[in-house]
Amino acid sequence: MWSSDYSLYVMVAVYAVLAIGIAALLVVYRRRRARHRPGNVQVPTTAPGAGRTKIVNVRYELISPPYKQGGIATVWRAIDRKTGETCIIKTPRRGTQMDNVYLNKLLLEGTYLRRLRHPGIVRYIDDFYYEGEFHLVIEYLDGETLMALSLRSPFTENQVVVWACQLLDALSCIHSAGIVHRDINPKNVMLCSNGTVKLIDFDTATSIRDGARTEVRRDDPFTQITNKGFDIPELLSGGKVDQRCDLCGLAQTCIYLLTLEHPNQVCLDLFKSSWPRSYSEAKSVADYLVSAGVSKRMARCLAQGTLFSPDHRFADARAMKAALLSASGYTEKLVETLSTK
């Protein structure tokens, strides 16, 4: 049996431990409440792989060095001090004879993104001038581009159909707003951590009027847009463009995802041209896709989307989506269900 004095000491020790635990819990509780009060947003000062930071326009904490150097813009990761969230800031590329051109393209990108609100399109947040330089702020996407995934094997046809339908919904929104992306390829499609895909990089986009084909201005240095392996005929030649150039880009993207072969090279190997110029050549593309394990009807849809003449492709994004759903035997509802998985 313990002595009464020993029992007293044990009770005191137990109560002391309980008191310390309760005090610690109260401190944690008060800190959490303070963290979530309006005006007391906790802003992280560093991010994974971050270096130096600089406050720009009061609201944003820019992280150096740059996250990525693109052809037109320098891409920075930043912290929005107002929300505490990570975002992306793009500034025009500098140090070349194209400085003013890159600035104008970034200004246009901001103008286009302000008009576009869709779950399949990277979200516009803000734009401003700071120390004489233009800054475009867009959402940070947690994921990778489809090109950067470095797959060891192609995607399944079911998965490609789901992503293609998501992208075609986004393209319907873009084209309805009188805009053509002009650079649809796996590098400009982000696979987000939730399994959905989003279009990014609108810095080569242009406007169209009433859905009509638009002659790109002769003084526009982007009358010709090349992307090795994913070239689109009317963009490569600098001719008139409309929404069907984006459909060609999407069809080529699907071919790559299904085969991991660059679509222009596939055509060159089959008939010494970067695109099918006739229905017989399109049939050769379809037969090649079937040999790679793609269903016959799906293969025909993608081959039609890559035809040299825009008049021989699908009329718009809705028509192409309907064809893909028909080819796969899917319904709209089933695709929506698969998209959430």
C-alpha cells in the first residue's frame, strides 16, 4: 500500500500535467483563431525550392529565381499576401529585339483571360504595372503538363476521351468569346492534381470576328506559329485562321497521348506529308491508329481532325465532341462521371 504522502504527490503531479496540457491546447486554439481572423492571413515567406523574395505591388511576394523562362514571358511563382495562396506572375521576356512584341502579347493574354471563366481554362487573377514593368497574375496549377509526364506507355482511350471532352468544352467557351488559342498541344495542357485538365499559355492567342476566318495582320510577327511535331497547316503558312485550327491541335494532341508519337512525324512516315491532304491519306492515319490499339471509329475522328483543309475537319468544338462521344459509345453523363474519378 502506498503511503498517504506518496499518493498526494502523485495526485499533484497528475493535476500539474493536466494543467500544462490544457494550457498548451489553449495556446494552439488562440493562435488558430488569430490566424483566421480577417486581416490576419498567414502568408508563407518561402515555398518549396524557393530562393529570395521581393514584394511587388504591395500584395504579391515574388520568389526568385524565375520558375520558368518561356518564349514570350518570364514565369515567376509568387505568394498572394491577400489570400495566402500560391500564384503565377508572368512578365514579358526582355533583352531581345522583340521586347515590345512580347509585352503586347502578354497584354493581350491578360485581356483574353479576363473574359474567360471556365473550369478548363487557367484562371485570371490580376494585372498591374510595377517599377515600369507589366505583371500578369494567374492561378498556380498543382500538376504537370501532359508533355512533361514522360510516360512509359500511352494513355488509355477512355482517359483520352474524357480529357478531350473537357478540353472541347473549354474550347467552346474560348471560341464563343471570339478567341482562338492557336497553340493547342500537350505542352499547353496541364493535368491537375484532381485529375482534370486545363488549357494554359494564351500568349499566342488571337481574336476572330463572328466565328469567321481571320487573316492575321501582316505586321504581326506571329503570323507563323511552329511547334515541331504538332504543326498546324494554316498556322505554319501564316494564312487565315478560325476555331478549326484549335480542333486540329486537339486531334494531334490526342494522337500523341494514345501513341506517344508526334502526329506530324506519323504522317511523314506514312505518306511524306505532315498532314493528310486527302481522305485516302486520312484513312492511312486511321489505320495506323487502329494498329496501335485505338478503336476504329475513334481513329477516324482523330484522322478527320488533322486533315490539311479546315473545311474537311469538324465545324466546331461541339461537333467534334459529339463525334468523339459517338465513336467511343459514351454518353455525356458517363463522361462527366469519369471526369470526377
